[in-house]
Amino acid sequence: MKLGELRDKKIIILGFGVEGKATLRFLKHYFPEKEIGITDQKDGPGYLEKLKNYDLVIKTAGIPKRMIANYSYTTATNIFFANTKGKIIGVTGSKGKSTTASLIFDCLKSAGFDAKLVGNIGTPMLDELLVPEPKERLYVCELSSYQLEDLNYSPHISVFINFFPDHLDYHEGIERYWSAKKNILAHATKKDYFVYNPEYKKLAALARKTKTHTVPFVKTLPFSEKAIPLLGKHNILNVRAAVTVARILKVKDEAVEKAVRAFKSLPHRLEKVGEFKGIIFYDDAISTTPESTIAGLEALSNVGTVFLGGTDRGYDFDELARKIFEKNVSNLVLFPESGESILKSVRKIAKKNGKVPPRILETKNMKEAVEFAYVNTPKGAICLLSTASPSYSLWKNFEEKGDLFQQFVKEGIQNHLMNGI
């Protein structure tokens, strides 16, 4: 929605987190005299009732569109796409969006481009429109399925990393989740680009249908994989995605390699927390699906303890259970709600293959979980927080979960050191 279309509307902001506050700043900047309504679920069960008194709702991405189907609405993402003068590189996928977007941004900065990292990581999109922007600016934007499901525009370069089940409760099933994700290309033209991972059949099929220039990830990197400071095959794919985008924009390989070598892993993504008495602690709190936890187990060697479980979204954990036995994981910490389902899969695979299940702790308490790991993780092995489930059963988000893990790990190290052990 263009700026002029907002001028005469009576507007209410629905959802007042980071994005909602940026939306308010944007509206007050351009329409300082306009009264803006605000409503948030923190206001109580009747918070949606306020919407009927307004012409236009600006909805935060985390609220499903079906909840406000009877109201005229737009989103901060749509407003940004409609009003920016720059070109947008949009990054989506079930996992790896933040890392890939950050890698692309660092490559562009390394090559001297006027680039900004915006959206879920970086600056809120609408904050970038508070000051004049040059036409040659490039915006790198991580785009979730929440943002994509009702996006009326497409990026100039759409990057699609991978696809597997996630956010199924929000989208009410895998087909609607896929529909939201592929909407990144719904408004693309022949002048735009689609960068995709050809290893996923859905993405390859989507590439055959789109009007855009289709560019699969580069098959080989222009530098050694040893230059990549990130763990795991999935991160090599993320780098391949970034290299592919860089080549479309004619960034020299030397600038890309410089950016990759200097890249720092984002918080809670296979982040090494510390080591004590040979036990190495890794925080992979971002991994909230079985597939991403499997990727973490493949990236690390000698994992002795894994923390699993969270919100139960009906995932199939059998493949994860097989990987746990393949990697000889000796201890599992299981959190509610999905810990129960994970335990069923572990016992099923153990029985089928004549294996002895790992030692199990079922708990709601992160401190108790860390203490269990200190006692039971074999020396020389890794304790990994990678729950294969969303965080909301016990924690506000994955950041809170990871922060608690790190807090208790570091307290444990400090206590041991103080006691002279």
C-alpha cells in the first residue's frame, strides 16, 4: 500500500511488538497529526473488538490473516515493498534464513555495495523509510511464511533455501504452509531472479513454473570449504546460496571469500558456549524442527547428551530417533510437550533394531537439565541443546531458551571452578 493511500485512512496497528512499534514510528513520521489506534493480545481477550472502529488494520506478521478476514488490512512488509526505492533480496526457507541473509549482506558490504539488512534480523523495514534512500540501495530481507502468506509483491531476487514441515499450527497444515512460502514468487516478473536449492523437488518444480530467471545454487564454491567458519553441511548450502546471489550481482569471488572467512555464527545457532572437564556445550536453540536437529547432530561429532522437546506440533520424530542411535547419543533430556512423542519414537526404533535406549531425564527445568548433563555426559563428548520442537511450551521464544541454557552452563562452570574441582 502506497504512502498516499494511507493518508485518509483511520488506522489501527494490530500487534505492538518490534514491528508494530516501527509501524507507529513510520506513520507518525509521515502523518504527525493522525491519531493511530493500537491493540495487542496483551490487552486482553477482547483486543480484536477494537478493529471495527477503524478503516484499515496494519497487522503484525505473527497474527494469522484468518483472524481478521472481515477487516480491510495490510502489513508492514507490504508497506515497505510498496514504498521503497531500493531493490530487495528476499530470503526464505524452513531453516537457515537468518544465516543466509546475513551471509549475503556481508558479501555485499565486502564488495562496497550500499546494502542494508532488514526485517526479522537487522533494522525493522519501515525504519529504513524514515530517511531519504538512494535508488541503488539493496535490502537483504529474511522473509518468514508469516510475512509471505499475504505479500502482494515479490523481491527482485528471491532466495529459497529448503522446505520441510514447520509452523503447521499457524498455517493449519502443510499445503497452506507451502502456499505461503511459494508466494514469494507470486508477483515476480521476467526481470527478477529465483535462486533455489535444486536438491528439493518442490523447489525445482517451482523453478520450472516461474516467469523469472531461475538460478540453482552454485555446485562448487570458488574457495575451499575450510574457509567456512560455520559447522555442518547445511551451512555449506547457505554459503552456496550466498555465492549464487553474489554472482548475479557481479560481486567478485575474492570479496565473497573475505566475507565468508570473517563471518561470525549468529547467536543460538550451533554456538559453542563453553567447555569444562572435557564436556563441550553447544547452544542450537534455533533448531525447532526434527530436520534442523538432525542437521546439528550431523555437524557435530561425539554428541553425548541432547536436549529435546517443546511445543507439540505433531512432528514425526522417527528419523530423528534413528539419527540418535546412529550417533550413539547416550543421554536425552526431554521437555514437554513433545518430549513424550520423542520418547515413543526412541523406544520404537530401539525395539525394532534391538538397541538399548539412551539414559532419559524428563523435566520442565533447564537448570535440572544442565545439572544432569554435567553429571552424565561422557568426558570428551558434547552436550547439545537442539530441541527439534518450538519453544513455547516452556519459554517465550528460542532466544529465552538458549539464554537460560547458556546461563546455567556458565554458572555450572563457575561453580566448579570456585570449588576447585
